[in-house]
Amino acid sequence: DMAERYFGDLRSSRPPRHGPWPEPAPDSPRRRVVADPRAPQPAFVAAYRTPDPVAEFDRHLGYHVLAQLLASGDASRLRSRLMHRDHLVTDVSCQLGIFGVDGLYMRDPVLFQIVVFHPGTKATDDLMSIVREELSLLAADGPSGEELERVAAEYASAHWRAVDSVMERAIALACFEATHGRAELLVELPSRLAAGSAQSV
């Protein structure tokens, strides 16, 4: 009733065209070094393209699981190895999207990024070889059932905490509706992520 009262007499308009406008996949690795005299320590980012988050939503969710497996919490693979076991880095994280925008709210292309800060005792190439090794282990053996359960629980907790306020929930609903045409993904997301298999990762 309130929606009709305040918005019912507004004329509808044609929604803007949203593509898709895909970028061609890069045909070779790209590398760039940036020197910043104000940076407190060395860092590097390794970025990979993900499946289309709209057309291949469930495949894209596999990358969100992968990000959690690699760098969410002290039990994650890269943090436990690089930070706590080998003491080679000061921080490692994974994120999807760019400029602080969640990959779930974006259209193709989306980047999966591994961000590593380190004291400079090991070269970037040496640290990247460890990252590749962990990725290869996951590709060969897959995550364990226990890891998937941990990730699903952590993700659900963080998801509901992030949309606890009315404002954040409204923004998330609007983003899902604008990007995917389905605001209800906000509610479905934790269970759909938990339903993913080791093979999807």
C-alpha cells in the first residue's frame, strides 16, 4: 500500500540496455611493476578472470568458495602456509571484483584477485610459485568436506551480518535486482554457495 501511495502514479520507463559486452580473454599473462616510494612494504596481486557472474552464476560462486578456502581465516590454505607456517608474508587475501565492488554485483568481466603483502625476504616469483602450488593441489585433490563446511558457515555468517541493517539490505537487494534481475538472490545466496561441490571449486 505504501509503495502504491508514493510511487504508483509514476510513469514506467524502458530499462537501459545492459549488454552483455564481454571482453576477450587475454591470450597471454600480463605483468607490470609499480614503484611507490611511500609503500610500507612490497606487495603483489595475481588476478584471474572468472566465469560470467550473470550467465554462469553458480560457476562464478565456485570462485567465491575458492577465495574463502585460500585466504579467509587462519585455517585457510594460503594464510596458514604463508603466514603461520613459513612466515614469508605479512598478509594475504582474496577478493572478487574491482574498486571495492563485490563481484556478485558486477557484470562480466570480473577479476579473482590474490593480494599478498610481504617483507621482501622472498622474491615475488618465489611467493607466486607457492600460490601456484596451492592452486594445483586444490585442482588435483579438491577441497575436503570439512573445508567446504567451514567455508559455507563462515560465508553465511558474514553474509547475514553484512546485510543486517535495513540500508545495507536495501542496497544489496537493489544490486541483485539491477545486475541479475532477481533480488531474491540475497536470500538464496548462502544455500546456493553451500550446495556447491568440490568439483565446482
